[in-house]
Amino acid sequence: MQTVYIHINNEEAVMAEVDELPQSSDQFILALNPRKRDGKDLHYLMEGVSKVMIPWWRITFVEVIQTEQEEEVFTFIRE
């Protein structure tokens, strides 16, 4: 799972998870657990919605957030 910020035209960015990053042939993004950046519910979704299909024509761009597990820190120790 990847955490992403989906920037929708004329809306606040939506934070969600995706199973896999979208391909160039996809028509929409399947966003899991959509929410505002601060974790609050989106006012335009009904209570209990856990998946949303957002069409590409509504999306400006998508930010992929790197998790701590993916982040690799290389340090060199001189002895």
C-alpha cells in the first residue's frame, strides 16, 4: 500500500492509500480510506465510505508519500 495526496481540481487535496500506483492506461484512481490531510472526514462523502473512484479528468496531480519503511538511510562509519 502507498499513501498518496490526490490534488483534485478546485478542491482541497485528499489523502488516501492505493494498492498500487496507477498505470498510464487507467481511467481513475481507486482511493482507499479517503480523508483530509489532517485525518478528518471529507464533507462530501457519506459516512462509512472506505473506497472512492476518482476519474483522472478531475485530478491535477498525485503526490506519493514515502513511508518510513521505504526510507533507507546509509551511513558510513569510519573505524
